[in-house]
Amino acid sequence: MELRLLTGETERKIFSDRVAQIRARHGNGFKERPRSRLAEIHLSFGNLYALFENDGDPAERMIAGLMIHDLEMFPQTCPRPDLSHLPPRSVLEVGELWSRSMGAGTLARAGAAIMAGLLDARALLAYLGAKPFDGTAFYRGIGFVNVGEPVEYPYLETLNGEPIWAQPMILEGEGLARLTRAFKRLIIETRDDNRVVRFKNFMREKSAGVVHVTARNGFFVPAPAVVENRVEVESAAQL
């Protein structure tokens, strides 16, 4: 797999179009508020990473993607939580995740974990739907923890125009270290100052002794074939 930072205007436009297409096709229950420009800011100024099956695939063949920005680039989406105790550049907010094929979203999340390690992140921040729909289970399963109570999300609303409440969640400390260590083993090579990262597709069955897949809390993570040495992502309750 290849995770590539998009820099050209054309490939960033393809990424933005894919976000709109996937949301329209799958009807995910929310829309941006009419006067909001948050998505435009994210897609214009955030670091857009696209996932490709093969090294050097053209931009049209991206199968998944996500946006990452640190808090030095621009502020976090919601004023809470207070992360002023951390250097702004060390906090990565992740959003705008999309995928076009089965398993591609999980591989894109793996790419985010890889980048967190390469960028020496001290915290990963995400805002997950809490009401009227709950999107927190996956992130809680890989070690993210709630930070405070849900906040009214200022930029999105339901398709009926009702408010959406988001749960701020964060992964830091040993939980983040375990996650980045697990996925670091997948890296095949990095190029162009980490703008291109090639890594093993752990969603496919591998031969013995290479890379196997283990599951914990519903999240697939890479693990060595030797069971006694395998690394798993623990839940928040076990940190």
C-alpha cells in the first residue's frame, strides 16, 4: 500500500470530489451547516493523505483518504479539550476520512497511526458523533478516551437540520506509543521526507513468518506470526 501526501491542485481536487461523492452515495446522516466553511478549510489547508493499492498509482486510483493537521497549522475544530499543555505542532487532529472499498478505511487509519509515529505526535485528537448517532466505539476500542462531555458541533447538522453533538476523544501517552509501535512494523519504505510511505497490506492473508493479523476490540492490527511475541492494541480501560 502507498500513503501519499497530496500537494498538487488537481489531486487535491480529486480527493475533495471523492469526499463529496462518498457522502452523497452513502447518506451518512449529516451535512455541513449552510454558512460553514470548515470542510473547505480542511480540504484547502490540511494535509490530505490518499491511499493507493500500488506504488505510483495515478491520483484517480486513490481508494481512501483522510485529512491530518497539527494545531500549529490551524486551530482544533472545537475549543475543547484544552490542549495548551502540549506543543501545538505535536497534536494531530484527524478528520475527513473516506474509503471506496472494503477494508480501505481500516488501512487509511493504519496510515494515520504510521504518520503519527513519523511526525513524533504526542496526541491524536478526533471529534466523533455522540448524539443523535454514536461513532465513538471504534476509537474507544483502539485506546482513545473521552475528554470531557460531548459538545455541540458548530459546523455540522443532521439532514433534518438538527444539532449534532460530538465527543472529543484523544489518544496520547503509552496508548499512542503502543499504537505507533505496532504499525511501524508495517513500513516498507518512506520517501520524500515522509511524503510517501509504502506499507504492508495487513488486511490480506500473509505467509507464515511475515505479517499476520490479530483482532482486539473489533480493530485489526498487525502482529507477528509467533503468537507469544504478538503486539495488540489495548482498550482504554487497560491502559
